[in-house]
Amino acid sequence: HDIMTPMPSSPRQQPCELSPQVLEQAASVLRVLAHPHRLKIVELLCNQRYAVGELAEQLDLPPNAVSQHLNQMKDRGILEVTRDGRTAYYKVVNPNAKNVITCIRRHGCGKPQH
């Protein structure tokens, strides 16, 4: 089998082990996303691009606070910024960040906390 071909499964086979590099990448994304406002920003940006002011309005936060969150995520490669004239628009470029939102939707929506 080559590296991309899954091994045949057997009832006793362990799930595929994650490499240290994959775990470090996941931890890096999770560390920066481990804030409710940043998670909400990523959720919004998964569907469309937004400017700082638009996100601030959606989140009911001051624009400078939103900018700080955006810069943290941009610096870690989660977001990308493009300019249209004087306006900067942000979008999610890291698929792992989108996967975190998908996971939260699948496993966390509407379930009581215990």
C-alpha cells in the first residue's frame, strides 16, 4: 500500500494514528480559535467575506476589538485579507478552521451542557 491508500480495516485495528506534525497543526488552529468571538468570526467568514465594520456590527463589538481578533487569525494563516479600494475584506483560507466550525455544528448545536 502507498501512503495515501488506507489499509484494510479489521475489527481490532486501531484508528489511524495522527502524526506529531498533524497534531501540532491542529493544536495551533485550536489555540487561536479557542475564543467565542473568534469562532463566531470564522463561522461568518466561512460563508462570505466581511470588512471589519461589518463584522463589528454582526458581533456587536467595537471595531478595534474585531481587528485584534482578525489580526491574530490572519497572522496564523487562518484568514486572508484582500483590499477593495480602502476597504479590507477578510475570508477563511485554512480548511481546518472551517472543519472546527463544521464539527461544532454537528456535535454541539442544541445539546445541553452537562
